[in-house]
Amino acid sequence: MDAVRLLGIRAAVAIPLTVAISAAMFWVASLSPFDPLAAYLGSNYQFATESQRAAMRAAYETDMPWWRAWWQWMGGLAHGDLGWSSTQSQPVATVLTERMPFTLLLSGAALLTAAAVAVVAGCIAGMRSGGVIDRVCTGVAVVFAAVPPFVVSLALVLVVAVGLRWLPASGAVAPGADYTVAGVLRHAILPWVALTVSQIPWLLLTTRTAVVASTQSDAVRGARARGVHGWALLRGHVAPVSVLPTLALLGTRLPELIAGAAIVETVFGWPGMAAVLVESAAALDFPLLAALTVGAALAVLAGSALSDAAAVAIDPRVRIAA
Amino acid sequence: MKSPAIALAVVLVAGCAAPSGDADSDQIVLSDGYVLGGYNPVNGYAETGVSPIYDGLYRPVATTDTALPDLAPALASEPPQPAGPNTWRLPLRSGVTFSDGSALDSADVVATYQAVRDPAVASEIATSVAPILRVRADGPDAVTVELNTAADPRPYLLLGILPSEKVEAGPAADWAVNTAPVGTGPYRLESLRPDQAVMVAREDYWGEPAQIKRVVYTYTPDDNARAQAMVAGTADGTSLPPRLIDSVERDGIRTVGVESADWRGVALPAGDPFTADPQARLAMNIGVDREALVRDVLVGYGRVASTPVAAVYGDAYDPDAQYRYDLERARTLLDAAGWRAGADQIREKGGARATFELLYNAQDTLRRDISVAFAAAMKPLGIDIRPRGTSWDEIDTRFADAAVLLGGGSTPYSIDSQVHDTLHTRVPDSSPYSNPGNFTAPGLDELLERASASPSGTAKDELYRRVQAVYAAEPSHVFLVFLDHAYGYRDLGWQQSAPILEPHAHGVGWGPWWNLAAWKR
């Protein structure tokens, strides 16, 4: 009952908060030191004359005050119109429907696998803190935390796609083919592995630290003294106080996921959202940028509300004042 | 933590490991580093008339990349006919249909050229057709074109023609043809997705239908990923930076460098006492070893540039206006001009020091490499140059006191547009990057004006040779290199078309594939 109430209150707060976030996004973006024309024209910028630049500024309304741009966007939104993306030369809704499924598939799968692998390995490592497995896991995690995702991606391509020729190097389907489930999945494997590998380290280290802390708590020491060991100890005494709080953090780590996905999508030519987000920010493509930031904000709000609600529902001791 | 993931991947893949080379033999797959879409000729797509989707009134035709291409009639049925002072009549080819089935007439040509000049359309290439004053219909089957110069009109008539009903009133980047192009070219766009574009040959093309029936462009922005797609066999061709091109060379894959009029050079600021001294600018031109730059920075994919006029311009090119590397002569020039080495080996004169910043667009690694190499080459002369990567909008504000590493040659098929704005003192309403220092040499402006107003011929060539000689005696820039664009392609047994001299733009629309429709088995 408490959990439902909490969700209701969070939802009520989310609406004005989202509106405020969208306004803040327009305001912050308007402070950007980048000239949107420079981003928009790319290398053609150096060939544009003053009158051409003026004509483009007027035609694309780059000098519009942020609050007017925001109000226009809100007005369109009220009619279900997300606006026109100037960087993609397409309606924002089309950009989203074409690309969002690819990003959700890739990022969702990578986050799930990363969480599963990291929690299992983190628990084992944390339970045997200081042992061989712990040292190996920690060492590997620290190394991969330091290796940028594009290095992992290129190494995978070099070995699996170019060397062994097991998997395609880039794209979402074979060139010239239509999207098919089998084709997309086959092309998704390498980017999925690369993104998973880039997300595992921080999750693993966080889990391990939490597990180690809980094994040193009085409760766990008491349980050990009573002869509770191994799986039963982990499940009954350690995991509830260490793993659940770690998983609750997942929703708030969205920025890391997006940053990793942007690089992985670029290297693999994956037709997702992440690279477009970066491009829209540089070129002040307000409608697309707004749709993406507000969408991301909503995802974080929903994620944290759900995980809090889950905590309230599972653990009767938890009291969260919405 | 990598091993469980890889093990999982291996399990998933087992059984579905067939290579994807089972496509039909009249298809070709090109891996493109540029975003797909944006197929609007009014906004700069196929500005120089090279496109699978569109035809211009004229189009470049080449049998080699070592000379300027011929400009042959395409949608115009014959060469321009004189029809008054600076005015030409162009009969249109009959029986030409667009890919949506509608027929070409003079209204389409007029609408396309009007749109490029319309401020509300905000075309990126409005200045490329600036010499054209008016395009008017002369009945449904001909147009008349009026220019502000007696020069050959054809270099300004290469733009792809749109059906008039596809021309819109709003900004060009928002037009429907960006993603759903309608042209008269040998191919039409079959499908466009973020990751790939597919073009198919038109059976109702007015010329000979193409033998390559399907062209697939896959979007792969990362240079390394494109090289690997090439090696892995998923792509039949791609463009690569010179540094990476050798990595794809192996059995069945060939590499090629295609000449371009795409120059890189240093524009110098007027507000710096050192670069404002003509003798200092001359000394820098003589004291840089351009051959070494081509050899070491471009790994051979390029040629030296002393002026924006490349050897491909034939008789208009002055072989005597080229700088010969001579460090001693450069030192003597600087000494004679009063620039003497100070305590820290940096030259100075009357309190001013021979030092300035050299700005380049930070996203462009080649400009970075050239900037650093140029700065290193100036060090032994006692000139301290500090290269720094930044954004275009910052460079915009620094013309007065900083040098800029520039590129040029976006419309090379006319020597006038290649040279005039770059060497002339600031032309009203030209790009701020055209001669930002506003330097000139005695008589240079007048020579440039006479040369660009002259019709093609030996007199014009002679004027351009004098332009180069006058410039070389008192240079405004330090032009360094012309780039060769590097491409890798798989030998699929086609008789490929010869390469063509390329403009600034490149990618898989150029290289061996600029005229795919002419490939034969």
C-alpha cells in the first residue's frame, strides 16, 4: 500500500519536474558557446559568406530567445507534435521511431547482462574477500574500467570480425538487406559484448564493496557463528543488504550508459540514438535535444521511483517519505 | 570479465557464421563515412554535378584525374549558344523524365536555380552560382542564362535539377527531397535508413541504363571501422585517411589516390607585425620543405602547392611560380628585412617578435598534423608558431591576430572560383575565410578581375600565369599541399571508369565510384 502511495506521489511530482527540466534544457543549451551554424555547416562553414550566414540564421531561427523556442516546443507537444529535427532533416518522431528500438535493444541487453555478470562475480569476490577469485575479479575490473570502450570495440572487431570472421564488423544487418530478427541479432552481438564489458567494472566493484562491508557487519558475523555458511549466508544475510542497494543505483547510472553507447554505436555503425544525441547538442537542434533529454529524465525518475517502491514493498523497515 | 561474455557470444554465434558475401553480382556495397541523406541539390548535394540521382545541365566527364574534366551536355542537349552579351541559350534534352515519372521542362531548371538564390531557402551553395544573374525559360524546351562575366558559363551549370513541384519555400535542409530525392539521374533511391541507403538503376533513364543494378551505401563514421569492414569483406569500397589506407591493402583489395584541387595552406593575420611584413611571408614560403610535408604527413598522398593553381589547370598553371625550398635564402631574407635572432633564438624587430598562433579546426586530424609540421618547419628559421585546435566560431573572432590553417577547392572546375576570392583583397560578401589578412601584391587585384572576366582561351591562361607570378613575388598565404584522396576498393571484375579530378568534398560518391553508371562488365 505504501509502495502504491509512493508511486502516486512521485508521478504527481514528475509532471512539473519534467516541465521544469525541459525549460532548463532550453536555457542551458542557449548558453552553449558553440555557434549552431558552425556545427550545422561542418567543413562548409569556411566557405559560407556573411550574407549566407545571415540568411541561414534567419531561416533556421537560431537567434530565437530560448524561452520562445521552449514555448513553441511545448505548444507543439500539446498537439502531439515533437517538432522537426534540423540535424536529421526529419520529424523528431520519425528519428525516434527509426532509432530508439536499436538503442533500447542494445543498451537494455547490455545493462541486463552487465548487471547479472557483475552481481554474481561481485558477490563471489566479496564473500571471499582477499582470495584468488577476488583478486582476479578486482584486477580485471580495474583494468577494463581504465580501457576506453572504443579500444574494447576495435579489439573485438579485429579479433572476432576480421581475424576469425565469425561475426560482421559493423551495421545492423547485412548490406542491402532488410531488417530481420536474425540479421539484427547477429550484428548486435559484438556491440552488445563491447557495451557490456564497458558497464561491468563499476557495477562489479560497487557490488563487491557492499558485500565486503556487509560480511563484516555484526549480523553476518553472528550468522557465521551460528554455522550459516555459503549460499544460505549470501542469500539470507548478505545479499539483501548489499545487492539490492547496488541495483537501486542502476537507474541513476544512465549517463555512463549513454556515453558508452555513443562510442560503441559509432564504432559499430549501429543506427541508434546515442550518436544523434551528441550531434543534436552540438548543433543546438532544440526539438531533438529536448525530446531526448526529457525522455532520459523521465527514465531516471521512473527508474528511481520503481526501485524505491520495490524497496518499500520488499523491506518493511524501509520508510521513504516519497 | 570479458571471458564469460565472449564465451556467451561464441555459443550464440555457433551455426550462423556464414559470411555475408552471398549478394547478387550486380550489387556493390560502399562504406561511407558521411551521414546518409541530405540529397538536396539546392543545399549543396552534388554541387559539382557528380551524383547517381541527379543530372545537371552539364556534367564533368574525365578520362584522367591529372587534368580538368570536360564539361559535357547532360540535361542541356548541346554546348551553350551565345545569345547576347554574357548571355547564353541552352536547349534542353527532350524525352527526359524524373524518377517520379514527370517530364523535364524549362520550368524545373528555372525553379531550381531560383531556389538556390532565395534567401528564405538559405542554400549552403548560394555563392557557388553567384556569377549567374538570371535563368529564364525560353519556351518549354530551352532556357537562357545571363552571367555577370564573359567566362564559360558551364562550371556554374552543374547543379542537379529538381522537378519544380519539389522545390519548397522554406529552408533547404528541411525539404522533402533530402530524404526522398527525385532526379533525372541513372539511379533512384529505393530505401533510406539511418544505417544504409540503397539505390537502384532506373530502366527509364534517358542515357544508357547502368549495369550495376544496386548500390548500397552503409554509414560507418569511424575510420578504423571502415577499414575493418573492407578487410572483413562486408564492404566493396570505402574512403580512408592516407594513414590507414595501407592497412587494407591485400589480395583482392586495391588502393588508389585520386588527385584533387583540395588545397591546405596557412592564412596569415594582418594584425601581427611579423606576418604583415611581405618579406617575412616570402621567407616562410621559401623556408618550408613542402616535399617533406607530402612525404611525411600525407604519406605520399598529395602534391606540393605554392599557389591555389594546381598543375591540372594546364596552360593556366605557371611552373615558374613555384617556391623551391631554400632555408639559407629564407634566413637571408629575414636578416635583410631586419628580423634578427633575439636571446631565445626567436627573431625580433623593433620590439616585435616573430611569433604567432596557428589555429585549426580541432575535429580535423589532418589539419592538426599539417599545422604541427609547419610550426616545426618554421622553428629553424627563428619563427615561433604555436598550433592550437579550436572551433570554427572561435577562429571567426581571431582573424586579426592569429594564422588559420585553411582548406579550399570546393568548386575547382572553374579556375575563377578556385582562385579569385582567395587571392583578391577582401571581396564584399565573400566568405570571411577568403584572404582574411586582406593582403595583396601590386596589380594583383586588377589582374584577377581581368582574368575572371575573360572567356576561356590563351589570353585567360596568360593572365592567370601572370597572377601566379605576381603572387609568388609577394605572397599573402603559405599554400602547402594539394591532397590526394585515398580509396580502397575490392576488384569485382568490372571495367571501372577513370578517376576524375576531385573537389574539396570526397567520400564514396567520388573515387573510383564517381561514375558507377558507366561501369561495364
